[in-house]
Amino acid sequence: MLADDYCHNLAVRQGSDFRYSLLKLSLTQRRALVAVRAFYLETMRIPEECRDPGIAQAKLDWWRAELSRLYEGAPQHPITHALQPQLTAFNLPEEYFREILDGIAMDIDYDAYPSFTELTLYLHRHGSVPALLAAEITGYQDRRATPRFAHEAGALLRLFELLYEVRHHTQHGRFYLPEDEMQHFGVRPNDLLAAQTTNRVRQLFAFQAERIRDYHRRALGALSEADRYAQCHLLIRLELVMALLEEIAGEGYPLLEQQTRLVPLRKLWMAWRLRRRERRRYRQ
């Protein structure tokens, strides 16, 4: 299998938000974004598939060594083969990929976070860094404001995933909702394994949703007007996530009973509409 095909099959899943965010990008940009996304998803599998921490650590160490091989020009894995031509084309720093691997290490080493303060480093490594890589690929002019947008946008995307997948994570013994916030709302870990969303759990979820909305406001507020069209990839992902969040909120946050989804045709329409709107705004 060709390296680009391997990455595409892993990262561009049917119906995924990421798939629609690639709309109208150049082939070179798409390949780079898909390779970065594939790197993230492949390494994210390590804690999920390796219940033995020693085995998980050994796999993570292999990826750390593979990063060195990649930047030395001798990659071995299909994903790093796909990444190799993108490193110089888009000036992708090695430290960003190492930060992602440090985030994977946190999944191996930690299963709970006492407060949101402790969670912020995790959000940076799992959310902000991949978004910063994406921003480098799609390009920007404002070297201060737009990276801040990417940082906030990436953290938002990961925060939403942690809320959306809360039951799955709990079943695997990992708790990403801050412990002090769970205690404040009177929610115990076992409550997140129930098949029914209680009023206390619903209040906890609503609190998390409001934090996501705060990140959304900060992200859009940071984005430079000159870079809005270039950053459509991230803007589309934000648009789709926020639409889904409002659907979930309107249903009363039934995250323990079901997984609310946006239908693919609606996602395609939203992505196309946003890109058209931003193109018109850019031309004006």
C-alpha cells in the first residue's frame, strides 16, 4: 500500500468532520493534513490497544525513535514516509510531533485530572499542537494572532471529543472531566457508566459545554481577518463541532444513552457554505 493511501484510509473516514474540512484545498495541502492527522490517530491507538503500560511505553519509544529517523531522512513507517516531503514544504517543526507523543504518554501515565488546570497541558498536546500544524500547512500572515486562534481552536476540538466520548473513556478507566468539577456537581465515576443521564450529570455536561463555547469565542476573536480564508480547514471543523454541540444541548445532553450525529449531507452543506462565505469575505 502506498504511504499516502495508508494515511488516507486511516484519517479520512467516511462522514468525519476532518473529511469535510479538506474541501477545496490543494492536493499538496490535503496530503500534508492527512499525513499529520494519520500520525496523530496512529499514535493515539497505543493506549487504547495496549493495556499493559510496559508494552504501550515500548511502542511509544519506537515512535520517538521513528521521529528521529524521519528528520534524519530515513523513515520506516508508511505515515512517516508520507510526512517526509511535507516537513520542508510546510516547515513542520519536529518539536510539535514530539509534543503529540508527550500527550500520548499522558494517556499511558494518567487516568484522571484533579482540576482543569492539570488538564490544560493535555489539551495543548492533544488539541492545540495538531491544530498549529494544520495552520502551518494552510498558511497565515499574522504570526501572533492566527497561531493563538489555532491554539484555542485545537483545545476546543479536543475538549469536545472528551465530552462526546465520555462514556467510552470511562469504560476504559480514564476520566478527563476534572475531578473537582465532578465533585461540585455531585457526580461519581460510576454515574458516567450508567445508561441514563441524571440531572446532576446533565448539569456537569452543560458546564463543560459552556467552557467549549468560551473557547469558541476566544478562538474566533483571535483570528486575523487576513487569515480567515486560509484557515477554513479549522473554521469548518469548529463550525461542525459547534453545530453538533448545540444539537446535543437541545436534546438535554443524552451522552450516556446515545451518540447524536449530524448527517453527512448537512456536514457537506455546512462546509461548502462556510468556505463560500469566507471566500466572498476575503475578496471584499
